[in-house]
Amino acid sequence: MEKYSEVIKESQMYLELIAKKELTREEKDWVVKAAVEAFSEHVNPGFLEYRKSVSTDYTSVEWSDQGSTFTDVYGKEYIDCLGGYGIYNVGHRHPKVMQAVYNQLDRQALHSQELLDPLRGFLAKLVAEITPGDLKYAFFVNSGTESVEGGLKFARMYTGRKSYIVTTRAFHGKSLGSLSATAKGVFRTPFLPLVPGFHHVPYGNAEAIEMMLESCAFIGEDVAAVLIEPIQGEGGVIIPPDDYLPRVREMCDRYGALLILDEVQTGMGRTGKMFCCQHSNVVPDILCLAKAFGGGVMPIGAVVAREKIWEKLVENPFLHTTTFGGNPVCCAAAIANINVLLEENLPRRAAESGEYMLGKLKGLAEKYPAVVQEVRGKGLMIGIEFQNNELGYEVATGLFGAGVLVAGTLINAKSIRIEPPLTITREQQDAVINRLDKVLENVNSSAGK
Ligand SMILES: *Cc1c(COP(=O)(O)O)cnc(C)c1O
């Protein structure tokens, strides 16, 4: 009892902190110290070690955000070129998304799980309207991992087949099912055996998929689905040849396998079209969405599918369920997100800003060839590949010091990603380029010694 009265006091103190508009200098110092201690004792001390390798100040504590920037607890501002790995397409805390969430919260937060919750229906309708081709039904989830998990299950459910073709360097999530599709050995090895029936082939190579489809058919293990990212994000912004998706689409049809596109990162305008598959006019059977789908405010994802895929799910809607997936607050955010993306023409802006930034970055790559190996991208999904891992860490660290946050790919900085909000201004883009130029100049001159 004594212990719990302390817990009540402690939690009350956190609540007061959350409610504060301004912190005093002492409170700021306390937040940093307490956060570092709590992470070290109760979250994971390894995370602090990792932070030391990628930042000039590993104790930086984020506190507020707006638009394309966020600030640490002391008010240092960062231009967000990491974009939460692709969450913040409409920017941080877009007013229209926030208002939708406030309005919904004022009336109802979660749903009964039994009656019809209207927003789930309305959002599904909007999703059918903005997704390509005849994609029709949506199942809402809480994360990208869950959207892939759903896609994998629906493919087995519809085809009755068991195996999948996936690609090397792919990232699809880390639950046992989605991890089976993910490609990186370090993340998979400790958890073997995973779901059986996953065959990894090199990414970007349509022949490799065809050979595997043929082999699987030959040995009597027909493929339920081919699952790919239209551009690999976590793999380091890997852009496949233009004819890759159309060819994979055609061979899936020929072998009776479904095509699942994981657009968790490439979707919602990121690459210059609402969905990346629209660059090549390919319609998947199942489309996986998450990350930016909730407007950078709420966690929500979707598995979107053609009508035929739902057959078994119509017979028994409880074959696959989730308690929180598609709850009213998250749906309100996702509806506002779609409205903002279209009204502010953000896919188009991503294409224009991406072209501008890519041009500038290619200029820097030519200026510092000893540091930068290649720059590539589509829309505002841009990757910078360095000559080696160490140079990548140095540049990411230098940018952090200069107030620009970028993303390494998980446990590797040979490629870093530039994925700012699609609303990033030209002025902010120029600031990023100028700061990167200075950082590259420093890294270049110390690398030459
Ligand atoms: C981030 C990501 C996922 C996993 O999403 P979570 O929300 O982290 O579970 C899956 N696929 C792709 C392509 C991703 O980028």
C-alpha cells in the first residue's frame, strides 16, 4: 500500500508535466536526467549505447513538434528528414488531423466492438476511392507489421496455397509472420524456425521470381503470394527497374499467385504519387498500408484487397479480427489525412520537392566523390549511399549536430534516408542541403588525412 501511494504521487507528477505549457530550466534538466535513468533502468540501456554512436548528444530528449520540425526539451530545433521513417507525410501535428481527433475524442474514443462504427465504413470507402484499380475492401490494423501479417493470412485464406516468394533486403516487420518475410539475418536468426514456406530471391530481378514460381509449381508447393515493396525502404531506398512490377504482376497472374504490395513506407504520396505502384500502373491483389496512413498523429494501417480475396472473410468475418484496429479516433485521423493529402496536392509536391532535392544532392555527390557513392530516390523517398559505413555514421552524426535528423537503415549507416514531411518548404530544403554541404566538407577533409 505504501508503495502504491508513492506510485500515485509519481504518476500525478508525470501528468502535471504533460499538462505544462512551459518548463523551467530545473524542470528541463530533471526531464533529461529522469528520462536517461528510466531508459537505462526500465527500457533498455542498449538503446542509449546506440544513441551514442549516431548523435552528438545522446541525451537529447524530444519534447514538441510542428510542421517539418521538432524540438528537444531545451528548444533546439531539428529539421525532420527522417520523418519517423515515413510517418509524417502531412507534417507533424497537421491542424486538420489534430482537429478531427479532438472532435472525435470529444464524442467517443473507442468502439463497442459490436454495433456498426460508422467511421470505419467511411474510411474504407475513401480508401477504395483513392487506391488504384478494383481494390475494394479494407481491414484496418494498428501497425505495418499487422498489415503484412493480414496480407499473408488473406493470401493463404483465398488461394489455399502455403508458400510465399519474398525478396532479399526486404523489410516487412518483426512479428513471427512478417519477420518470416523480412530478409535480414540478424533479425531472423534468433527466432528461427519462422513460418515455413518463405522463399527469398534477389530484389529487382523479375527472372528470379519467375524461376521460383516455376520451381514451387514443379515440386507441388504452389505459391500463395509474391510479397514485395515497390521501392525497398529499410533496405536502403532500392529502386527496381521500371518493368519489374509489371512483369511480376503478369507472372503472378500466369501462376495463380497473388501480388501483395507492401506500401507501408511508399504509400500516401511519399514517392510522388499517392501509391508507388501507380508509377507503373500495376494493381496488386492486396495492398498493405500503415506509417503515414494515420496522418502522423494516430497509429493505423490497412490491408486493402480485391473483392474476390474477401470470399472466406465474408462467410466468417471473425476469421481475422483485432480489438483496436480501425477504432474511431484512428479512423478520424486517417480520414483527415486523406483529405489533407488530396487538398494540399501533397503527392504532386513530393514529386516536385523530390526532384529539386535529388538534383541538389547529386551535385553534392559530385563535389564529394570520396565520401558519397550514390544518391537515388523517387519523390521524397531519397537515399544517400556512402563509400562505407563509417562515413555514413560521421555524416549522420554531423547532421544531427547541425539540427537535421536523418535515418540510417537499421544497424547500418552506409545508406541514409531522407524522408521529410511532404510539406517541407523550399527554404527548409535549402537549409538541409547547405548544412549537409558543410558536414560533407568536414568529413571529406578529415577522411583525406
Ligand atoms: C516500417 C515498415 C513495416 C513495419 O511497420 P511497423 O508499423 O513498424 O510494424 C513494414 N513494411 C515496410 C515496408 C515498412 O517500411
